[in-house]
Amino acid sequence: MGKVANESAFLFEGFRPYVPKKKLQDYDNEFLSRKVYTIKFITELIKKYVNLKYYHKRPKDPKDGYLFNFFLLDFSIRNSKTVKALKDFKETRRTIDKNFMYMNAYPK
């Protein structure tokens, strides 16, 4: 299993107690029906079935604070437009003439 698949299984198991009992079967079926787990799919699945606004301030178990922090601050952000834009900017080629960028900063 890859990194995203392992993290997806961890999040699926971790958020199971926070899914209402009426929707638990749908939550399980939707997760288990997939062969490949992506960041976008897991993010949408958890946001669909878990009331994050309520439970991130009142977790059922004190150790679940790490679960919510991982999901809200690390995992779900990987798929955001901002992160994609920053990666694209980082991978863009720079100008050949390195003095061009600093031409006005240091007068001769």
C-alpha cells in the first residue's frame, strides 16, 4: 500500500466513531467500494459524514485531537489550490541571467 492509501485507512478508522449510526453503513460502503483512495476522495468522504465543526473542538477521546489536526492541517490541505500553485511556482524555471533579478537592488 502506498502512503495515501495507508493514511486513508488510518483516517477511515479514526473517524468511524464520529459518523452518526444511521449513516455508518453508507460510510463503510462508500469507502470500501473504491479500489484506489485519493486525497480528494477521502477529504470529501470525511467532510460528508463527519461534523468537523462540532467535533474538532470536542473530540470523544483526548488523543483524537491529533487525528483532527492531521486531517485538517496536513492531509486535506495537500489537495488545495494554494498548495498546487506554490508547487507550480517552485518548479518554474528561473531566468538564465541571475543578475537580472537583483539589478535594481544593488546599484553599481
